[in-house]
Amino acid sequence: MFGSDKKKLFNERKDSERSLISETVSIDGTVNSSGAIDIAGLIKGPVFSKEVVVKETGSISGEVEADRVEVYGHLDGKISSKDVVIGRTGVIKGDIEFSQNLRTEDGADIDGYIKKTDDLSKSQLTGDFLFSKSKDEKKIKKNGKQVNGHKDKDKDKDSEALV
């Protein structure tokens, strides 16, 4: 009776949870989240999430891919999102690619190109590609034959990290 209600409540809360990277936190590397992230600290590396909010004290040096991105702090890198909001205190040094809405407040500072694109799919925005293999990579791994002139052992280190 109560067990099924708890599971339902847990699943609903799981999708709506927000993570906070506080002012005292500095991360050097990739950040992945299936929920929302509020960033008041420093991130050096790409961020993949459902929603990203860069607070006034927050800073990201790297690309950001999310369904919704709000920037009130600093971002040095490309934004790919459905909806983008640049607040009056927001500073962007990089390109913005959006598919639905772009809103900038008075005082927002943008140094980069802005492009409206066709609807971006969820897999493009959540970073799922980091964990999946292309068809060619699967074929190489399966039978060790050459594809595009490369053998499995001749791959560079970057592609090995994705396999």
C-alpha cells in the first residue's frame, strides 16, 4: 500500500532534484547530470545536464549542453541549448546555439556568434554520446577489420577513452 507511493514519490523527486556547486567548490573535468545544476563555484571542463544555472559568482570554462541554460555569472565556451537566458550580470565569451528561445537582459555581455538551429534532440544535449559507440567503432571492436584505413590498435588515445 505505502511502498508503491514511496517509489512514485522517489522517482518524481529524482527528476526534479537540483545540485549545487557552491562558491567554495572548484571542479576540473566533465560534469554530467540528469537533473538541474546551480553553479556558484568554478568549473573547468564541459557541462552536460538537463538544466544549468550559472549564478553571479559562478564561472564555467568549457562548453555547456542542456535543455535550459541561464547565465548570471561567467561562461567561456559554447552553449548548445533549447532555451537560453543571459542575465544582466551574465558574461559569455563563446558561441550560443539555441533551438527555441533566447532571452538577454539589459547589461548582458556576449562576445560570440548566436545561431538559432533546428530542434536539438535530447541525446545531443545530455551527453549520451560520450557513452555510446558509433557503428564503425562497434564493427572494428567486433571483428578487428579495417574501417576508413584504421585498425583497432591504431586508434588514438582520445577515441580509446570513448570505447
